[in-house]
Amino acid sequence: MNYCNAIFIILIVFQIHLFNAIDVDPHKTIAWGPGLDPEKIVMRARYFFLQLVDVHGKNLTESPGETFISTEIKGQNKNTHPCRIWTQVLDCKDGSFIIRYRLYETCSNFHIIVKFKHSDVKPVSISAKGPVHEEECYCPNPSVDVWLDDYTCAPNYSQILEDLKYFPKINFDEIRNEIIKEYDKPHSFSICHYVVKNNRIYRKCYGQHVGFKIFSDSILLSLTRKVVLPDFEFFMNLGDWPLVLKNKNVYPIFSWCGSNNTIDIILPTYDITQSSMESMGSVMLDMLSIQGNIKTPWKNKTEKVFWRGRDSRRERDLSDIVEKINWIKQHDDDALRIAKAGRALMREVALSRDVFCYHVSLFREWSRRLQNEIKVLENMEEVLKPEYSCECSRNAGKNKKNTNSKDEF
Ligand SMILES: *[C@@H]1O[C@H](CO)[C@@H](O)[C@H](O)[C@H]1NC(C)=O
Ligand SMILES: *[C@@H]1O[C@H](CO)[C@@H](O)[C@H](O)[C@H]1NC(C)=O
Ligand SMILES: *[C@@H]1O[C@H](CO)[C@@H](O)[C@H](O)[C@H]1NC(C)=O
Ligand SMILES: *[C@@H]1O[C@H](CO)[C@@H](O)[C@H](O)[C@H]1NC(C)=O
């Protein structure tokens, strides 16, 4: 019934030949990703991609070797010493690389340089005066719209429009107590009621097992460091399955999962969200190193089928599995194409930037639909931001954008 953990992956691979050195053209090489705009886009581990292209203008499909590219990412801290930065180059073994870097302090005079072996031409050479902030720095952009623009977020998400169609207008003053009554059943539900006001976070949780609130807390804290969120309130289901049946009371509940029979408002799952915030830190799931730590090139892989899913997904029909496996064994090119398309899709929809964009877009849209005054309830506690000292350029008054956008509030 539920989609939460239902992922189905089949990997089948064959072996053939060895790859030889090729002529990579540094001028034609393509670089893209949020890590190339470090002044505007803040995340724990900034990342960008590199697709190598040969002299004939064709994308490389195999790796020229891990040592083919070298990077230099550097800046100065406020004492004009070299910034503490950790850089990683991930060879995807398919002609593309992922470069990511983590800042431990705010940097200025920032440079990103990528070099190729045997060439003086730099495929990437970016300079940013700075400041380039680190994730922990509380330095929110006062305008949600400017922020969405800076992060090049999609203008809208069909999933958000679909999920919110049941909730054109919401007045929590009318339904808040009903919702609490319905879900304040400690043995059955784990749910938190959040209020975000003046970019501060307050909550009251109901349930016996509410430890997962650390995930909703931490994404909210991370967002408030980046952007001044609109005032809003919502209920967050911390459980593993959706709660609001279609034909019963139409309560707005945010969940990490949904189904066709329920109308929970979907958020990216807690593990992918955590991965977005903590990448290059301690994470259960590292979306980028999954793509980059590929030891075996496609052609060297051995045939293997594995299943990842969960038994609660009853509708998963596996009756044609043998047929599908036989088909894919005979169509290695298609298999490679499917694998590549999957990887490309993940790069576009499931990485840090996309997870941040989705949350902010949803919260902005949600706040517009709320009719009640947003108030912190008496029984709520504040989710405090951790102590952390950093220089936020917006506070220094030298940032013009800051003064201009004051009018919007
Ligand atoms: C080469 O790779 C880039 C980046 O992934 C992609 O946008 C482009 O379509 C590819 N070109 C071809 C001809 O496949
Ligand atoms: C969503 O964005 C697209 C692309 O900008 C636009 O064409 C479309 O009208 C938007 N849809 C809604 C419902 O806002
Ligand atoms: C859920 O709904 C979608 C869209 O209507 C449909 O494509 C899909 O098959 C449905 N899934 C199940 C399990 O009924
Ligand atoms: C891939 O296979 C070829 C030949 O079968 C072998 O020479 C090469 O070392 C293998 N590469 C890796 C990374 O396993």
C-alpha cells in the first residue's frame, strides 16, 4: 500500500573490453551544478558535475582514470589565512565526475579550478569575491522569492499542486483541536505540530516514539539559516505510513510517504533529506558517493539481480520478473541506457538543492493557503538553533540586496 520504501532495482551487467586513453577536449567539457555558484547557494557539501567530451564533441562514456583531473578549491578566512575546505573528486566511471567540497568557515576570495592532465586549459575556473558561507552560518535571505531564484528552483512542482488540491484554504483555528484529538493517541501515532514564526521554530509532539522529530527539526533549522521562511503551521507525521484516508476527514498532515488511498501532503523522505543536509558528514545514505564510488566499470560488471523493497508493498507484481531478466540480459545497451537515465534523473531531482527547493516551495505555497493568524501555542517549545558564530554578510549592512528587500516584509 505505501510507497515509502518501495524501490525496485535490477542490475544486470556484462563484461567486455578495456578502455584506452582518449583525447579529452577541455574546451568542450561541460560543467554544471549548484557548487559552481557558491555565493548564492549554501549547503554542507556543495557539488557540481563534469562531463568529459572528446575532440570530436562526443561525451566520454568511460573513465580516463581517477588521476586525470585535479581540482583546487580555495579561499581566505577572515584572518586572511587559507580557508579550511575538504574537497572530493568522485569518478563515476562513465565519463563524468562529481566534485564536491565542504567549507568549515566563511571564505572570501574564493576560487574553483579544475585541471586536466597534460593540458594547461582549465575546464573550470571560477572566482567569487565572497563571502561564501558554510552551512552552519545563520544568514537567511530575507526574500523567499529571491532565494528560490538564486537556487534555480523549479517554478512549480506538480506533486505540490496535486497534494494541495484538497486544501485550497485552511483555517487551523477551526480544525487544529480536531486534528490533535484524532492523532493524540500515543500508542498509534507519532506526530508533531509545528509553528514557524519570525523564522523561529516551535513544536509540540504527540506520541510515544517521537525521536524522528530530529529530522523535521533539522531540515527546518537548515532552511531558516538560508532563507526567512513565511509564518506557517503544520502537522508532521513521523510515522512510516500515511495517515489521512481519502474518504474520511480531510485533515492536512505532512508525511514522508503517501499512497493512492490517502491524501497526506508529501515531503521528501527523512533519509534523503538528512543526506542533503549532512553530505560529507555522517549519513546513512550518501546520494552522491553512491553515484561516484563505482569501482567496476559497466563492461566489467558481473550478472547479478538484487531486490530492494519491502514486503508491505503487496501490489508489487513479480510474475513477469523472469521474462524481464531475460530481456535485459539480451539488451545490454538498453540496460546501460536505463541505468544512465536513472542516474541523470537522480542528479536532477534528488540531491541537496532539489530537496531544499521542494521544502521551501511547499512551505511557501502552504503559508499562502492558511487563513488563521499564526500563533505560537502555549504548550509549544522552541527548537533552538545551535550556538554557532559566523559573520553573516547580510548583517554587515554592506549587502545591497538586504536593504532593498526589506520592503517586502
Ligand atoms: C553529454 O552529456 C551532457 C551532460 O550529461 C548531456 O546534457 C548531453 O545531452 C550529452 N550529449 C550527448 C550527445 O549525449
Ligand atoms: C508551472 O511552471 C511552468 C513553467 O514555468 C508554467 O508553464 C506553468 O504555467 C506553471 N503552472 C502553474 C500551475 O503555475
Ligand atoms: C495510483 O494512482 C496512479 C495514478 O492514478 C496509478 O498510475 C497507479 O497505478 C496507482 N497505484 C496503485 C497501486 O493503485
Ligand atoms: C575490466 O576487465 C578488463 C579485461 O577483462 C581488465 O583488464 C580490467 O583490469 C578490468 N578493470 C577493472 C577496473 O576491473
